[in-house]
Amino acid sequence: MKKIWVSVILVIIVIGALTGLAYSVQKESINNSLRMGLESTASVMATQINASDLATIKPGDENTPQYRSVVTQLNTMRSMDDHIVNAYIMKVNKDQSITFLVDDLYLEDPQGSAKIGDIYTPPDKMVILAALSAPESTSEPYTDQYGSFISAYAPIDDSAADSAGNTYAVLGIDVSAQDYTDYMRGKGNLVLITGIVSIIMALGIIAYFGSRLLKTGTDCVTERKK
């Protein structure tokens, strides 16, 4: 009987450890895959923005046809992915301060959206600066004055003809932190459920063969007494 309990404990420890390891690896893999997808989306969207359409935008131009045209373009691209809640364009200044150029929520929420020239002090500033060279994304959700998100960024080239020019601005897209958490939890739970089922099955097998061994031992003792 003692050996059976030792086996039960060992099974729980081993399967539990393997499940924890698998969960950790799976979570990292899912996170990396999600980030790559967001970066790819941001990159494609950035190539569709012509820097010349942004060059003359200045504070107070929110109601001009030019500004609204860029907002509409961002809105259209964002609507192709239900998980993206916001798309916007930022300017990184020479002193590395960041200001908004376009916020695609302006038409929906003029008061709550970022205005042209608004200074942005993001918790993920280094990620945005890195996006001046190549698509980047935040490694985990963050919170700013607009909410909690996981975001991806991509450079907008100043050359309309090709990608050989310099970066004029950075395009950003946001996915809500809640959507991100729900997605990660949903994928990760599959690993945990598999581990729990494995433990239950293993314990069932141990219990079955343990009872058989006990019965066999009891029968042997009975035969000897006879």
C-alpha cells in the first residue's frame, strides 16, 4: 500500500512539472506568434500611408479634408481586423519626444481621441523609438492615459515610390489588454487541461493495478492459511 502512495505522489510531481514546463513554453510561443502577427499587420498598414499626406498636417487641422482622409484610410484598414481597437500615427521629434499626428478614433470620438501635436509619454517609449527602423511590438500589456493595450509599431517611409527613404513617422495599432489576456488564457488552458486529464488517467491506472495487486496478495495469504 505504501508503494502505491509513493507512486501516486511521484506521478503527480512529474506530470505537474512537465505540465508547468509545457505551459510556460506554450505561453511564450503563443505570445511571440501574436506579436509577429501584429508587427506584420502594422508594417503592411504603414506601407499604405503616403508621408506626403502627413507633411502639411499641423495642430488644429482635425476638421480639414486632408486630415479626415488619412483618418478614414486608417479606419478602413483597422476595420479589417476586429481585434485592433485603434490605429494612429506618431511623429518622433529630434529631441526624441513623441507627438500624435493622426488618431483614427477622431471621427468616432473627437473629445476622447488624441489631437494633432499632443505630446505622448508612453511607458513603451523605447519600443516606439526602435520602430523607427523596423516593426516592433510590446512584449506584454501596458497602461497609459488611453487604456490598457498590447501594441505594435512600424515605420512610415518618407519615400512614396519605394522603401529606400528615411522614416517620417511611426504607425501604431492597439489590441486591448483584455483581449490579449483572454486569448493567452484560452490557449494556455488547453495545456493545463491536458495535464490534469493526464494526472487523472495516471492515477486511475495506478488505482486499478494497485487494487489488483492488493487482491492478488490477499488471495495468496488466504491460500497459505488453508
